[in-house]
Amino acid sequence: MHWKACAIDGPGGGGKSTLAAQLASVLGATVISMDSFLLPESKHRVSAIAKNYDLDRFFEEVTEPLLDNRDINYRVMDQATGALSAQMVNVPSGQKVIIEGVYSLELSFRDPYDFTIFVDAPKDALMSRAFSLEIGGKSWLDKWLEGEETYFLAQHPKLAATLVLDGTQPFPSTAQIMEKIEANFSEL
């Protein structure tokens, strides 16, 4: 299957980063984490969805270049300082890209993806993992849970995904995942 960009979305603690690393190592892709587009707390927006992410910057620095077949040049937000790195990360045009993180299937980002994966997990499993996801002195529950739930209900990224995987189970091999994606496309 020929592809250039995919997204892996799902709730915090579901296993998105693990899956992205697995796919990238086998498929020779570059992973771009949505966490690179976090906003410092002082700049959070008044929004129910993604109030702590700079979605405009993601669109300009990643989505538009993907749509236009240009190099991707983006800056990483340092979570410790709340400042953007002065140095740009460059991903050459034509390099396979995996966008990993919650909000990667936000409605305005979906067009450039050749396929998408939603990593899901039962609420109780996510809650037990949430206590280990401490960022900046606040737990994932305090910082992001409400926004994620609002996003999932409003934009239905799980329904838009090419493939849904259970994050509580070992992930299939990369070859098996790609076979499932191709099978899903052939059913359309």
C-alpha cells in the first residue's frame, strides 16, 4: 500500500505513542507528536475542545504542508518552560509521517491522511493508567480528560478511523495492521 501520512488518535493512556513507535520503526516513518503543539497553561484558550493545544499552529506547520506536498517545518513546545523551541524540526516532503496524539483526527486535519487508526480502551483501564500520567504537577484527569471527552463526543474520531484497535491488548504486528487497513479499504 502506498501512503504518505496517517494519524493515530485516541484517549490519553490508550497506547497511541507505543503503536506509533512500532509502525514508524517498521515502515520507516517519522512520528510527529501532537504534544509538540501543547500550549503553556498561561495561553490555554477558552474552549471545550483542545484548549491546551495550538491547533492553528498544527494546521499551518503540519496539515497545510502535507496537503501541498511541501516539507514540514514545525517547532516543539517545551513542556517544562512553556516556550517554543527556536529550532525547527524538518520533515522532507515525501517522507512518510505518522501524526500521533489526541486531536490528530480533529475535523480540519483529516484531509491529508491516507489512513487513520483510533486506539481505544475501556474507561476503567484508562482511569487506572491516568494516575501515572502526571504532567506539570497535574494529572491527566485534571488537565485533559474533559477536553478529550468533549472532542470524542463532538467530532467522533473513532467513527472516522480506518481501523480501531484495543489499547489494552498487545498490538498486532505492523504487517497485520497494514493488512487490516488494506482489507478495510477494499470493502469500501
